[in-house]
Amino acid sequence: GGYMQSPGGFGSPAGTQAEKKQRIRSQNIVPCTVSQLLAAEQVDETFRICDVEISQVTIMGIIRHAEKAPTNILYKVDDMTAAPMDVRQWVDTDEAGGENVVVPPGTYVKVAGHLRSFQNKKSLVAFKIMPLENMNEFTTHILEIVNAHMILRKNLMSASRAPQSFSSGGISDVGGYGGGGSLPVNGLTAHQSQVLNLIKNCPVPEGMSLQELKLQLHNMSMSTIKQAVEFLSSEGHIYSTVDDDHYKSTDAE
Amino acid sequence: MGDVHEVPRPRIATAHLAQHIGQPVCFVGRVEKIHPTGKLFVLSDGEGKHTTVELSEPLDEEISGVLEVVGRVTNQATIMCMSYVQFREDKSPFDLELYNEALKIIHEFPEYFPFS
């Protein structure tokens, strides 16, 4: 799968009205409906769904049609949200024994690929087509679509205004674009969020010191706090002031 | 059989039939009973509510388990079936109740799951 790029790079210290509309550059692989892909707007080389940039996507649907050509297989994949979408899979003609197996119509598949547009017609170039063995994955995919688009859009909105807390309505652990283990929402773990919030709310000009943080965060060890501070600093959420023990938030008013 | 597959078909449960009279829909449910003529069968959704599905030609195969039906809602709030697919359950059973929960989510957030 892909990985979620933290929105931290957008906390520029300037943060003023001169800021243009910012957008999250997507290095994710985003689960989508066919209807979303058809509605995506193309500007130069990039596609956007409601300002969220997309490139690599996954869709899930049923194969309605499969046509084999010498260099590629053209499928039509239907997920009920629109007309079936053209999905092209290039065939490796050098492969000994040569036959790429064509997935038969009537099969539910998960497709991972790149969105393309040619003469105003959208299609996908698939790098992976997998028949579903467990239809519950389909239910999960539906939920992942809502979750992904909700989080991606909310990240956009909070990156372009003075953000409050980073909590979003989305479910935090989603496979495919999350990365492993305990997936942070918006790129921050619970510890990092707590540290950031304290630093943000500190009114003192020289910012918050590590000692202050330790006093307020009884449950966190100093090394956990330092790790959080290091991460937040490298992501651009905070910066050191008078010395390496004092930090201010880049988003503070 | 062609045209209904070229347009958006909202995924619905039995409770939503009345709101989609005359429209193409996609319904997933478990086979409860099949009429002896083979031209009618009943599916239950994730809430246990029943929907009647009609066919223009009698069934030419056994159906059982979970079916996904594409068709148009009739004035009597049944579904005139254009095509159906059986969900494979050979490796794992399909959790229809969870699917119903997912339907609630996509109905609540149509901006994140549009049916064109």
C-alpha cells in the first residue's frame, strides 16, 4: 500500500492572509468510487477530487467485460456508482509461456492503478487486479472510501485556515494508505498531538520549555516528550526559540 | 438488460425502496425463499427486512446465500431484476449486518460516496 504524508509541511511560520489555497500533495493510494474518478478535474498533469490531489487509486467492482489484445487486457469494471470504467492492464509479452490470465466477467475485483484521461475519457491503468476472495473486503472498501475522502478533505481545510485541534471525524486505522500499526490521524500520534496542543496554547513569547511540558504531561517520560518534540519540529509544526529547550508552534496566532 | 448498468445504481436496503420507485438500484440480501415458478424470490437485508425480486425470465440455476441484485424499483416497491451476482462465501461468510451499517454511512455522507 501507500503511506500518508503528514500535513506538517504546511505550518509555515508566515501563515498569513497571503497564503494561497494550500493543498495536500497526495502520495497516497486513495480508495475511490468510479463516480469520484469520473468527476475528478484535471489541471495539467494532476487530477483533483474536490481539491484533493489523486493519482494512484483503488477501486472495487465487478468485471462486466474483458477483452484481450496482444499487449493489454481491457476490462470494464462496475461499482454501481456510475457506468463501468475502462481498466487497462498491460501484458508482459516477454513472459515465457506468455498468457496473462484474463479475469472472467462476473468476478468482483480490487483494482489498484493510475488515473488517466485521454480525449476527455477517464480510465485506469492497473498495476494490480485481484479477485476478491472475501466479500467483506468490499464492505471495508466502502467504509475506507468515506474515511479517506473525509480525512483528506478535512486536512485541506485545516491547512488553509488557522487550524484548531487536528482531530477529525474519521476512523483512525485504515489499511491501504495508512502504513502500519497504530495509525495516527493526520500524521500525529496521540502523544505528539498532546505535546503540540500544549505548545500551541502557550502564551509566553519564548514558548514552552521541555520542563514545562514534563510538568503538564505526567504520563509521558522525558524521552517520549523529546521524541515528540523532535518529530513535530522536523515536520514544521514547532520551532525552537531561545534555545533547544523552548518551542513555539508555527500555527500560533 | 444493458441500460440499467450504465447509470448510477444507489445501494439500498428494504427501508429505502419507497424512495426509489421507478429508479435503478443495487440491492444486496440473503435468499429467503424462491417462488416455484422461479420468477420471483425474496431477499432479506442486513436488518432482516424482506424485499421481493421479480424476474422477466425464470431462474435457470439454483440460487442461495447472498445475492447482489441490480434492477429497477417497481410501483409496488419490489425490484424488477436486470442482473444478479452471487457473493462468494466459500472462504468466509458475508457479514450482511456490517454491510447494512456501511449503507447507513454512505447514505449519511453522499459527498464522500457519490452516486453521480
